[in-house]
Amino acid sequence: MEVTKFKFEGSEMNQKLLMGHPSGLFVLFFTEMWERFSYYGMRALLVLFLTSALIDGGWAWSREDALGLYGTYTMLVYFSPILGGFIADKYLGYRMAVAIGALIMTLGHASMALDTPWSLYLGIAFLVAGNGLFKPNITSIINGVYLNAQDKKDGAFTIFYMGVNAGAFLGIMLCGYIGETIGWHWGFGLAGIFMFLGMLQFWFAQGIFGNVGLAPSKTTDLSDAVENITNQTKEEVPTKVQRDRYIVVGILAIFTIFFWAAFEQAGGSMTIFAKDYTNRVLEGSSAFIFRLSNTLLTVVPLMIITYVLLKLFRITFKKYALSNAFLGFSFLIIWGIVLWMLYTQFNEESTEIPASWFGILNSFYIIAFAPLFSKIWESKFNPPATVKFGIGLILLGLGFGILAYGSTNILPGAKTASVSIVWLILAYLFHTLGELSLSPVGLSYVSKLVPATKIGMMFGLWYIAIGLGNKAAGSMGGMIDSITAEYSMTTFFLIFTLVPIIAGLIVIGLTPFVKKLMHGVR
């Protein structure tokens, strides 16, 4: 068993390491994994459900209206953390906020499983409110654990981000498959089941964090209070220096908006492109190759995540048996659904790839590449924050350039087409490499640049920037019909090619200026 040379906050058990990091990080890893399962599982279905014909169980909304609701929902999901961070900072504490938020989101998914307009909107409201309590505060717990291990933060957030995308991978794959083949609301309901299990897993293992994340009124031990004051004194810097660091957060936030406005086409216009413009029906050898590839794509990552689960069990099961029991039970359900899905697909004469399936590529690529990026960020080749952001934006733009090229044979105004699946597969690869260069790194730099006493609220402000990007993504994606009718599908995707690349070059050019404003933060 690994022994730490760093001082991690939390209980004695939290000093026992897994993959070079405290075991408590992986409690958060799996908690976040199930929350992202529920979020991305629901997100994968929302636009498809709303735009599907009534005869197929959908509501036959226009693309513009569906993408409008999608953009508003994803924006509010990222706006609500500012209030949730404030409530946790002042009253609940991070751990209680995470647990309550998970419970509210469970109710939201349960509501969406009902096939009525009022339950859809009520469910969305619950999901927004619950997410506000959950999202900023689970990352704030990580910040508390790594308070005196700043050099390990980039790697920690990248591993945590791997958990995010493990959940997204499973949620999109399973909720998407069940929603498209059995019934939309069965898919919505499945998301809620795993949100509930994730909440229980976290609740019964939270003791591993010691005093990290407790409500302010509960951290009354004198020695803890002295230590907290000392740590805060270390992090509080002269007003001018801290003001400059806030400016850096603002600069990075602006470019984050550009990134997510393009990246979040994945749940909107790219899903429509997959559904209506991509050849998803495979037969003969092509169908067999897809089934075999999909099996490997599904089983191998799930085996890797299960391996991490078993390693965590070895460390924590004796003390946190109930938490591990809920976690193990959830994995048994997952394996059962996966094996049933693969068996069903192998017994079909032809294979129609679900439109939601392409979304799992992003998560699969992250699971595959996150460890590599984590190692790079901890090595001598670790570039400055602005260079990472620039690389992320440029790679994102190149991914849309691939889609623009793949769309050249689609006639202007066409409502359907049948282009190769290769273009989406390659686009998601470039988008994922861009995401790994920017998204987890952004969270890490916020935690480095902001004083400990403001961390919950500042994570909330950071998510507002992401929310603005999501709203822009819905609004811009909703223009797909008007742009393709007047110009072409290639023109539509070229917009998302050029804007991120230009933004990426600009932020790289700001590197010397931003470095001065960071005042030694690496």
C-alpha cells in the first residue's frame, strides 16, 4: 500500500494512497461518476425525445425549440452553483450540500420519468436546484483535501475528471440505449436510480474526509480552528496581488465561454447531425465489426473502472462497508444491463447505431487519455495555463473542421443525409483532447488563484461562465436549420471551426501578461 510524502487533509485512512492520491479522492470520484451518469444520461435523451415524432413517443418539437430548452437547462445547471456554493460556505458545509443536492436531483429524475409536461418542467427545476448544491461543493472538498499538497492538484482534478467522464460514458450509453429502444422515460428513470445510489455511497463514506467540508458550526475544535486560521493566513496575499489573480480567473473564464459554446454542440446540433445526417444502419460485416468494437469499447473501460473500485474496496471496505456495498450493488446492476445490451445487439440481423451512442466517444477518449494528460501536467513539460487553454480551443476547432469537411456533400436545406460515421468519430477525438487540455485545468487554476475562504463561491462563478457558454451553444445550435437552408451544413460547422481557433491563438498570445498577473502561481 502506498504511503504519502504529502500532507493530505482528512482522516488517517485518507493518507492511504491509490494511484498516488488519497483514497478519499476516489470516494468523490465514484460519487461524481454517478451524478454525471444521471446528468449525461438525461442530456443524451432530451433533444432526441423532444424532436421525435409523436408516433415514436416523442413530443414532435421543432429543432429550434428543443435546442432552446436544452440551452436554457444547461445554462441554469451551471448558474445555480453560485447560490449553492454560497449556501455551503455559510451554512451547510460542502458535504451536507453534496448529499442534499444528490437527493434533490434524484427527485428530479424520478419526475422526468413521468410522461407529462408538468413533470418534465418540475424535473428540470429539481435537477437545476440539486446541481447547484452538488457541483461546486464536491470540487471544494477536493480543494480542502489538497490544501497542503498544491503540486498534486492538477493530477487530482484530471483523475477526478476521469470519474466525471466514466459516469458520462455509462450514462449516455445505457440511458441512451434504453431510452431509444425501450422508451424515453425508462431512460430518464434509470438516471435517477444511479443518482440515488451515488448519494448513499457518499453519505456512508464521508467520515474519510475528517473535518474537511463540515458546516462552519461543526468545526469548533480549537486545534482545527488554529490550523484553519494559519492556512488561510498563508493563502491570503496583499490586496493588489489577489486582485491580479482574480483578473486571471476572469480572463480564463472568458475563453471558457468560447470553448463551451462550441463544445456543447455535442448535446445539440451534433446529436441532430448523428440522428438525421449520419448513416447509422449497418449490415453484414460492417455490423459485426461495429458490434465487436462496441463490445470492446464498452467492456474494457468498465473493467478498468471496476478495477479501481476493487482497489478502493481493499483500502476502505473494513471501515466503510455500507458505502462500499451500495457502490458494489450499483456496479452489479451496470454489468447486468451492459451484458444484456450486448447480447441483444449480437442477436440482431442488422444494427442501427443509436444517435446518442456517439456521445460515449467523448467519455471513452477521456478515460483513455486522462492518465496521460495527468502525467504531462506533473512533468517538466507542463505548459502555462494560457497555453493549455489555447491548445484546447485549437483542437476543438479542428474537430469541427473535420465535420465541415465531412458535410461537403450535404445539399443546402437538406433535412436528412447519410454521411459516414467516421467524421463524428474523429471530431469527438479532437474535441476530447481539447477538453482535457482546458476543462480540468481550469478547475485546478481557480482553486490555486482564489483564497480558501472564497473557494466555494468562486467555483460557482466559474460555472456561471460555463453556463453562459452552454446557453450560447443552445442558441447557436438552434440556427442549424436557417444556416444550412441559406448556406450549407459545411458553413454551419465552419463557424465553430474558426471562432475557437482564433480564440485559442489570442489566449496563447496573452501568456506573458497573464504570467505576471499570477504572481508565482504555476
